Amino acid sequence: MAVEVLLPKIGLTMQEGTIDEWLVPTGAVVTEGEALLRLATDKVDVDVEAEAGGLFHPVVPAGTTVPAGALIGWLLAEGERPPDSAGEPAGAVTSTTTVAPPVDRVGDRLLSSPNARRVAAAADVDLTVVHGTGPGGRIVSEDVEDHIAALAAPAGRASSPLVRKLAKERGIDLSEVNGTGPGGRIRRADLDAALPVPETTAPARSTEVIPLTGMRGTIARRMHASLQEMAQLTHGYEVRMDAVVSLRDRFKEEWSDSDLPVPSINDFLLKAAALALREHPLLNATVREDGIHLLDDIHLGFAVAVPGGLMVPVIEDAVELSLTRLAERTRALAEAARTGRISPAQLEGATFTVTSLGGYGVDFFTPVINPGNVATLGVGRLRDGVEWTDDKPLRTRVLTLSLTFDHRAVDGAPAAEYLRTLSELLSRPLRLLV
């Protein structure tokens, strides 16, 4: 009996994934537990194992982006053919565009939510003509409402939720777009055609195209959405690091014969950032429809550069960890991110994020807030400064902090107070050891 291969949902926030590579050829014998495909998600790339054995028959080609739960292939018995195999396999896709999951049934019953059935019954809508976007093609109430809206929309104005989302991101007014789909429905190709053509006689040629899919595509969408949905403002603040540098040098000398990890400059900053959040809870919050929610837990995210983008591992309950324990956690998480061994759970739940470009020689920058947070802290390079005492110059060690905050939730003065508290903690780093 043919066994469906569905795109797995990895992590709570995964909506779609890209089949980066099929690891077995078409028609090959696959055993249960054998690596079947390489999956690229918004946060991590993983190998997906077969949940059963059989002859492998893909439905979509490598490079295709599909929603979680979509049908992507079959595992067949010897001599068995995939369903609807008279022509192309059921649900086959020949391009690398996003595809929808197939409509799933149990026996002769169409899979749909109770609320979707109630909405359909009230509007006298036949569910068999409604496109389901839930897991496995399940029809949810939003699908019925979109179908009703499409029927009521004038010709050339009906569109899918994805098209409306893309139109919003691109700043396109759908009322000015001519739909070429059935009944004048607006398709993604119509949005592409609506984009203005650059007025140039000699367009620059590209030698390489980096697809906005997987991690790169998710970063692009989230950062764009972050800037569109928040009122972001950045404070720059110079802090003295002499005491931290001195204490760290002492650790390196005294711990040279031990297994204790010497905290990095960033470890000191992470610990101080977490402690300062305890005193300034407005920075450890999230904005929801009903207001600003101050969060009890302090889960600190820190950015790690990886090929093709960046990851943000999360240190849970960072304020409760000792400095040395925090240093161990950052090293382990950063290594896991760089080697592709990090789990989706270790990339979720940050309430505040710290990102450093000091290693690249950057002093000041404007970090973009991770959606769901109200602030993020940027760290510049450690450099020489000068302080004048009795008309005499004194060499100091300083760096610049860049705090970006959502002005909907935090005003400029509380943000500055947070930076001042952070600076005071760094000026007396022994308090970070408690």
C-alpha cells in the first residue's frame, strides 16, 4: 500500500520548508529510518528520515518550497504505482515556486475544522470547492472566508492570502492589478508584472542569483516585517570596559591550569544585559493586541553568523546563570549553530537579543529588533579611548552599545536608563560574578 511522505513540521514556528536535496534517487529502495531528504527551514537545515520503507517516488523536485504537512512523495510496494499516476503524479510540481498541500480525506469525508463547516453551512458554501491551507490540506474557517470573499470580489480583484501578503510587502495596491487567473483572480505572476520596470537602457547583468528561500528568505521577511510593524529608534552609548578587561586578564592568568572557561567580552556583556533587564522590565516585553506584556522570564538570544545568514541561539533564564556557566552555554550553542547541529527548540523563545559586530571592526550600527521583542542590543568593537584627568590624558578601553527599541512600548528616557544601568554593571564587573 502506498505510504505518503509529508513535509514534517520542525519546531513550533515552522510554516514552510525547502527541499534542498533528495538524498535518494527516484525508484530507489528506502528503508525505515534512512535519510530521505535535506530540508532547509527558516532556522536550521536538517536531514529527514523515512518513516516507512518502500520504493521512493517524489512528487515535487528539489528546490521546491512547500508548507508543513504537504505531500512531497510516496513510498511504494514493488510493482505499485502512485495514486493518479496516469499522467503526472498527484500534486506534481514542475517549478520551484511555493505549492499548496493536497486536500486530505478520511474515507469520503473532506478534512475540515468544525468552525469551517459552520461558516460554510451558514454561507451555503460547498466545501469540496474550497482550497484548504491547514496541515495536510485541512480546510479551516479562514479558507472558507477567503473563498466567500473571492466570490464576492469584482473581477480582477480576488486573491489568495499569500498574494495579499506579498502585495503588502511589495507596497502594491491590489485594486490597480489586473488578475489573469480564473474569474480574474490575481496571481503571484500578476504581482510581478505590476512591479515598475526600471528606466534604464543598460540593465546590470547578474552572474549569480541567491534565492530568497529557507533561512535567507525568512531573514528577509522577518526583518522587513519588523521595520514595517514597529516604531524603531536606536540609542548609541559609550561604556568603559577597563574593569572588565582587567578582570578578564586576571581570570586568564589564574585559570590557565584549570578547565574553567575564561568568559569573553561578549559573555560579560550578556550577563550584564540580563541583570539590567531585571531592573528595567519594559525592555523585556512583547507587544500584543491587548497591550504591552512584561515577561517574567529573561531568555537571552545572541546572534551567530553562519553560512547564508545568521542564527539566534537562546540562553534560557540567563539571569540565573553564573558567568562561567553562561560562558559554557554560549560556546556550546554557538558551536552547535555553526556546525548545523542546533535544534529548533534552542532557537526559540528569546525575550531580548544581543548581537555583536565588534569582531568586524564596527563601532556603531542599528540592529533590527527580533519580531516579538521590544528591544535588541548591538555591541561594537573594543577600542582605545581617552579620559582627561587634571589636564592629563588617560588611556581607557571603551566600546559603543547600540540599543534599538520599539517606541510603541519604550520611550527614549527608559531606554537610556537601561543603558546607564548596563554601563554601571560593566564598570564594577565583580557584581556579575554573584
